[in-house]
Amino acid sequence: MNSGTFENSFEGSYGGDASRLRPDDKLECGICWWVYDPAVGDAVGGIPPGTPFSALPEHWECPECGTLQHKFMIIKA
Ligand SMILES: [Zn+2]
């Protein structure tokens, strides 16, 4: 069977695809549940308020547990 689309069946998962993100989307760490809010930014990581998740520097990771960006989940409003 050609069921390649089922490989990517993580509902709401960011998965490293920035095109799925809106500028005001909040994302939650899949490991420790820390939430990135673009309106707040990340003081620990030196991210100023108003920075969309998709604009975070490549090396940015969860300030709580150090998990990488693609493990974050989009929080549905
Ligand atoms: Zn975390």
C-alpha cells in the first residue's frame, strides 16, 4: 500500500515545518510542557517579545529541558 502520508500522523505536532505556523501560534514543549508564547518571547534564551516561533534561531531549544524545536506541539486556540 502507498500510505506515505500516514508517516506524518502527529496531530498538532510542529514537526519542524515552519510553514504550518502562524506568527501568533503558541507551542508547547513535548517533553516538559513549557509553553513558548510569541507575545512573551523567552528571556532565558534571549528571545525578545513578539518573536514568532518560526523566527527563533536554529539553535534555540526549550529553556526548561533543552529539547529541540521540532519536538514542540502547536497549541490549538
Ligand atoms: Zn521542555
